[in-house]
Amino acid sequence: MKKVNSIHFGGQMLGTGILIGAVIPGLVWIFTRSILFPLIIVGIVIIAAFVIVMIIEAYQDNDKTPSYAKRMKEQTPFDPEKQYAVIRCSICTGEKVAGFRRKDDGHFTDVMVIRTKEDEQRFKTAYNLDKIKKEY
């Protein structure tokens, strides 16, 4: 699951809610002395959605296990008794793929592409690994 990031759209969402729920009905009330309840309700719903997104983001930030680690573990379980961690490195292209090799038959299960040191660290963190063997 991708992390919700309200930094990029939060201001727009909050501004739209205030504009629709407060500014437009306020201007209409000033000029016509009538209240537009539907717009006020729409504005409140938009602001409530913004608050919900912020709560979700706060929950994701305070969670001890990063969401990528949970997803990787669910998709590709790791059994240290039967498998060992490996980064396969291509001599020709330089591509690196992290995964697990079975000890009994040597079958490789890929988990993620490694492009940077951060990717390698993310893989180690997700599976609680200290060292990873590299194969060429």
C-alpha cells in the first residue's frame, strides 16, 4: 500500500473546503441574506475528508513497521532455515535483484530491484538481515 501523502494536495483540499463551505456561502449571505446550506455541507464534507487523510497519514508515520516491509513480508515470506538472502548482480547490465535462494534446490525468488544503497537497506530492514550474499 502506498503511503498517503497530504503534503502535495492537502492545501488545495483544505482551501477548496473553506472556499465552498464558508467563503461562497458567506458572500451569498452578504448580498442576498439567504444561506446556502448545501454548499456549507459540501465544504464540511471536504474538510472532514482532509482530516481523515491526515489521520491516516499520522497513523502510517507512527507505525513501527514501515508499510513496504509489511507488504514485502506478505508477498514473499522468508524462512531462514530453508532460504538465504542473496543479491544477484548482472555482470553485463549491472542490474541488482534482491531475493532468496533455497538451500535445497537453489531456486531463486526475487523480491525487489536494488538501484541504490537505500534500496538495499530497505530490503535488510524489511527482513531483519545483517548481511546479504552477492552472486554474479
